[in-house]
Amino acid sequence: MPALRLALPEPERLVADHGGLVWALCRRLDPEPEDAWQEAWEKLLRALPRFDPGGTASVRTWLMTVVHRHLVDRHRRRTVRGDVLEADDVVDPGPGASARLGTAQDSAALERALALLPEPWRRVVVLHHLHEVPLERIAAEEGLPVGTVKSRLHRGRAALLEALT
Amino acid sequence: MNDDVNLSRLLDGDLTPPEAAALRARLAADPALAARFAALQRTVSALQGLERELVPPGIPRALQAAKPPVRRHVPLLTYVGLPMMLAAGLLFALRSPPARTVLLSGETVVDGQVELIAGGLPVTIDGRVRVIVEPPAAGVRESGAEIISMDRSHLLAALGGAVITVTVYEGTATWTPSAEAPARVVAVGESQSVQVPGGPAGGGAGSGATSAPRPASLPEALARIDTLERQLAGARLQAGINAGIVQTHEGVAQPWPKDVPAPFRPEAFRRHLDAALEASPGASVVEVDCDEFPCIAVLTTSAPGADWVSGLEAVHERMNADGTFGDVGVMGLAAATDDGEDARRYYAFAMAPGPVSEEGRARTGFRGKALVDELTHEGQEDREALEVMGYLSPTGEE
């Protein structure tokens, strides 16, 4: 009997299971999150037939890789154009945040400080600390030396500390 | 700010042992600095506590465009203000004609109202059902797309010899295992399997060896698979070309060789650098990157004037004035921002035992440029970059 092949995730299931993650990345890492969100899903659905469900990467890992690359590409296009886009209103802390962070004001202050970081620093801080992406993988996805990514992480943290104290 | 950056490096173990020891000594003696370090630790902890998922703005347009037209009897509710689980349930609870999908092989879990053609047999699902199709050996083309969504009903010929298993988690599934048999209802908790009659070389159980005639839609599906496979091959070729271009530009990461001479190792390099800086008024180190071989040091200077680069070049000349580093190749890159009196000036250099391979030069050049670009905040449009200087022998000749 031939071996079973795993099925690709249904697009609707992908959105239901991982839409919150994709939106969190777009909301925090792109000055035009709605556009980033729509474009990210166009890319994800086009790339979906090439995803190997039996491979080593989980759906979540694959999805984060695609979205990360997409946000880096958007940032590079903005840099080439010379656009200056200001950080918009801050991300709401969310219903569970105050229990973990003590007060909603603390998390709101942190989100505000995060939103004001330069985009390359903010991307490393968010991906590494919120989404536990190893620095080596961030470096590989962005085509940078690990040292540069570490430098961005340390500068980002230092800037957050400066803003919050 | 520099103290804060070093505190962050201390947190991750990114300082050299002497640097870490010196900073810990300062922390022990300076309560304000110790409080700052504690605040940094709390900030990192707070970052890890932020919400990792946020309620999205709605269904992406790309998904709406891909779905077949849906007749709705109730307004479509958006995700805003609703927990994700509830929103997912609503998505599949819309009153509409059931979607139709085809499963040639593999398995799928279906939620909602779906008419699934599994291995050629229609299965009407209203609930949450797992369907597995194990095709006969010669029944299905190898393809990356095992599930095909179609917007019109297709009755594919039964794949003779295929084994189909239906397992119901919630609701019901109704199917007709063969043309002669009555419809069967599979209830919650039940699992039913059937082998489709017929198949290659007369194999398979059931009521006969004849297979049903193939309709015109099967060649269409196979032609689409051919097209997708050609597109995938083209995309893979382009990706390979792009990877080659990227590798040419970025070089290949250079791990630390086991037999690198002692002066080039990170701690010794930093020690010699610090000693040379003491004899270089106005020059200071901004960053030292030893994640790959060789170490790259980035210096800056407070001395104005057109000759600032020479002043910083003198630092690595002093490092090797007594021949400690031997026959060495040096790569340097200088850059300054175009801010007039406020211009920031950086000089990045690396030293490696000569001769250095082309691969090593390319990679080191890429790393140095990335470090300098980072410090000038990627303001390429306002950066006045000088040329990579190439290699110098200890005598200064190229």
C-alpha cells in the first residue's frame, strides 16, 4: 500500500490558526499594517502549494519566515524610496497583558516605546523576544552578519530602557 | 547609551571576559548602574510578556478572492472584538452551498458543510471529519498539490483499488462506497473504510474488475498539475540563480579556524587594539565584531579635518609595529555622514594572516560594510563612503 502523504493546510484554517500572529507582526513591524497584512496573505497563499507538510519546518515556522521576508522587503522598498513614515497609534496591550505585566499602563508604555524604535532594531527585538526567533535565523533571513543583528538587538534594548526610565 | 548597550551585551554574554569582569566590578561599586541593569532585565522580561497575537482586521482579500461565490443568509461577521476561536466557528457556520473539494490522495480534516470527492467517491460532510485516501500504486500523479478546490461539481472516476477511510469527530458524513450500494451514514466516533473495486492489473476487492469511465475533467486536472510542476521547476531555477547572486555579494560565512595565530583571536586582538588606542589621541572604538573570522573593529574619531582617516589607520599600524601579527593583510573601510560639523566618521578594519582568499575578502568586506551602514543608520543616501582600501603589508606597501 502506498505511503500516506500529508495534506496541505486549508487556507481558511491557516487564517483561523495563524491570523493573529500575522497581524501582530504586521501591526508592530510595519508603518502601514493593513497593506502589509493584505500583501502577506497574498504571498502566503501563493506560496502554500510549495510548502512541504512532511518537511522539517512546521506551518508556523514556514509562515513566520514568509512574513518576515515580506516585511523586510517592504522596509527596503521604503528605504530606497526615501519615505519617512511615522509610527502610528500604539498597539493595544490586549486583555491578557495586564495580568502578566502588572498594569495595562506598563504594557502600553512598552508598546509605545517599541513603536518608536528604528524599524530594523524593532524588527529584531520583536522577532527575538516576542516570537523567540533565534538571532542566527533573523540574520539569515535578512542577509546580515549575526554581529549586526546582535548589535541591533542591544541598541534596541538600550533605547527601550532609555525611553522607559 | 553606551553603558546601556554594554549592559545588554553583558546580559547575553556578548562581552569578552575582561570586559565582562570590568563591568561587573562597576556594577558592584555603583548602585545607580546596578539599578539600571535590573531595569534592563525587567524590560526584557516585559517584552517577553507582550501579546504575541492580536485580533486581525478581518478576512484577507486574497482568501475572499480564492473562495467560490457564497450565498449568505446572515451578515458576514468580522473578527473585530471577537475571540479567534469564535470567529473561526462563525466562518464555517455561514449558510451557503457546501464547498466542493477533491482529494486524490493523502488525508485531510474537513470542517463544516463540504462535498468531498475522495478517491472518486462523493462524501457529504456536515461536521468535522477526517478522510484518508490511499490510492492504488499507479492511480495518482506525483504532485505537490494533493487537494484541488473546484467551483463546480466534478465526478471523477473511482480510482480502482484505492482505500478510503472516513472518521467522524463531530456531526456526520454520508457516502456511497459503490454505485450499487446504498448511501451510508458515518456517525460520531465511527470510522469506516472501503476499497474501491477495480484498479490496475485487475487488483482490488469488490464486485468486479471493471473501472468506471474517466470524465473529461480528469485530463483538465492533470494538465493543471503539469503546468504547476513546470512553474515550480522554473521558480526553483530562479531561486538557485538568486542564491548564487546573493552569495557573490555577501560571501560565505567564515568560521574561526582552529589554528589561527594567537594575536588574531578575539581577546588578544582586543587587548592589542586597546593598547594602540591609548597612543592614538581622539580615536576610540565603537564596536568589535568577532562573530566570524577575522575580527572587525570599528573606530571613530573626535579629531576633525580631512586627514581623519590617516589618524585611524595609524591604530592598526601601531598594533603591528613590533611585528606581533606577522605578515598580515588589512582591509579597511571608511565612511562619514554628510552632516557638516556634526558628521560622524567611522573606520572599520580587519586584520588576517596573509594571503587572504577572495572568499574571505568578499565576506569580510560585506561584514564591514554592514557594520558601518548600521552605525550610520542605513542612511545610504547621505553617506559619503570611501573606497575599500585593500591590503597592506607591514611595510605599508600594497
